[in-house]
Amino acid sequence: MQDEEAVDSSDSMNVTDIVLQSSSPKLSHKQDYIFHGGRRHVRPYYFEFISHVNKRWTGKTIVDLFADEFKGRPRDYYVGAVKSGRIKVDGETVPVSYIVKSSQKITHFLHRLHEPPVMTDDVEILLKEPDVVTVCKPASIPVHPCGQYRKNTVVGILDAEHDLGPLFPIHRLDRLVSGLLIIARTAAKADFFRQQIEGGLVKKRYIAKVIGVFPEDEKVVDANINYNGSQGRSTAEDASSSGDDNKVKGKPACTKFTRIDTNGTHSLVLCEPVTGRTHQIRVHLQYTGHPIANDPLYLTQHVDDLETKIAKRIDAGERKLVSPEDYVYSSEDFSIDPMCTNCPKLIPQGYEEHDEALWLHCIRYSGTGWEYECPYPSWASL
């Protein structure tokens, strides 16, 4: 936790002298990125978060509000942020004892939480038309700004490296899933795609590399998907097995699977989801007894220990690539902020994930009068 001396020393920093990057029409620029240890990092930058006081917050002091609701920083940080004007209410600096009222606008100006790194694979443009662009999304990169990610996203990288923006993603791939991503370049084209998706007119195809010899005949899995947000994973339940005393949870989901090839140890499977639930293909493959071979989240308990180790692919050398201690502040990379709770480290505090390409890849989307495809990845060969 910061001491009071460190907090007070930051009061002299003039917030108005700091460039607020959220005011820029571009999401990202080439110079925003640092490549180190096989990862793409983002230079930390300043950002202003805006929120409005809700019913639960009403009646709290401004410091208590932040200390209770946003526990990622110590209370002393919020005391200093209020005193220095980095946290304001309705555009005004307030005392630390100020009690917030319903619907007031609160702004928090800060050295934005340092974005997690992603793999350095290029976002390859497959097709660029006046109103649509298709790309091959690498694994580990989110599609659009979400959570801790903003510039380290497909949309951010396309803006920085190809000057493509604004963009309108019309479907999403999970962060660890690779493959075809269709992005509209106009709002009208985005609406065209969304209407076809909502109308059930779009067919999707993925390929997956799974454990074992997948059945030769086409297999259709019709099992509800129940997503648990706190655990970050889904479970499947057969709707036909329910009775009066056994109510099925989750949402209806259906996926069609067809074996493409097998070598006796792994199988390459074509996956055609009829619906689009969270982790649907991954959990439906687990449901068949043939989970994706490098998916530690859904590998069954019966998988051999060696296979599990291959799936996780984590050893001391690989961990070093993403260790928070591996890369700290360099004067050539970014300016340190005395109030930032993450500086001088470039990687976010607590970041220990090891990213690799999940063996699930989107190869085709098609609808009425259109079709887009993506090449197979290197792991698709058996």
C-alpha cells in the first residue's frame, strides 16, 4: 500500500498537462506498441473513465465508493486521486469527505491499467472491400475493446497498422480462438450482417483438433449450455433427460460435428454450430468425450497426465516470457507516473497467464448471397 508521502508528492502533478488519449479519433498508433519476449505490449497511457452514481453508491463518501467498489487499488491511492483532482464529481474537485448523490457524473483520470500483452502474430487481412474487411484473427487477441484490453485488440491493431477505422465487428471469436473475422466498415453493412445473423440465415464452420478417434458418422449434439460467469466456463445438459423434478438449466444449443481425419491419437473435426452460446463448441466436444486436445478448461478428468501437460504447455522457460518481473520500466518505452499503482512494470500486476493458440479455428461464414473463408492453421495437419 502506498504511504502518505508518496500520495502527497503526486499532488503537484498538473493533470491538465497530460495528454488524454481518449480524445484522439484514432484508437491506436504504431508507436503505441512495444514488442518484447515474444509478446505485443502497449505503452501505458492516460485515460478518463466516466460513470454515474447508482442507487448502491448513493450516500457514500467519494473515497469509500472507490475503495469499496474498485478494489484493484489501495485506499490511499483514491485519497490522493481525489485530492489531486484525478477523481472529480460533475467536473469539480471535491474533498475526500464528499458524499455522492444519485445520478452524479464521476470521472476518474488515470494512467490506464497497463494492458495485458498478446502474442505477436500479425492480424492478416484476407479481403478488403469498401464496406467490409475480413481478417485471420490470431489467438490471444480480443476482437474489440473489453475489460483490460483496448489497443491490444484486433480493432486497435488494424487501426494502428492499416489505418482502418472506425470498424464495426459483426461477430465475435473468443480471445483464444483463431480464424475468420468479418468486420463491417460502415454502420449500414453492419446492420445487413446482423439482420442475417439474427434471422438464422448465417452458417458457421470451425475446425477443431480433439483427443481420440472421433466417430466416423456425423454427430449432432443437442444439449443446453449453462454458462457460469464466476467460473468462466460452461456446462452442457441433455434437454431430453429432464423430468418434472429435474429442470434443465441454461439455453438450448445445437452443434453438428463431422470427422475430417484421424491418426488414432487425435482427430480433426468440422464443427457447425447452429446456435451461438458461450464456449458452445468447446463444451459440446467435451460432452462427446472428445475435448479439444489443448483446452485445459474442458479436458476431461480421464485424460492422461501427459496429454494434459501437452495441452497446458507451461514450463519454466515459457512462464518467464509473461512474468510481471520480466520487463519493467525503460525510459525509451514510457514515462512513469508517480501515482500509478502498476508503474514501473509494463505488464499488469497479477498477470501470469500463458497464451497459446487453442486448437479451434473459424474457417467459413456464409449467408444469403455471400461467403467468406479463412485458411487452415498449421496445427490442422495430422
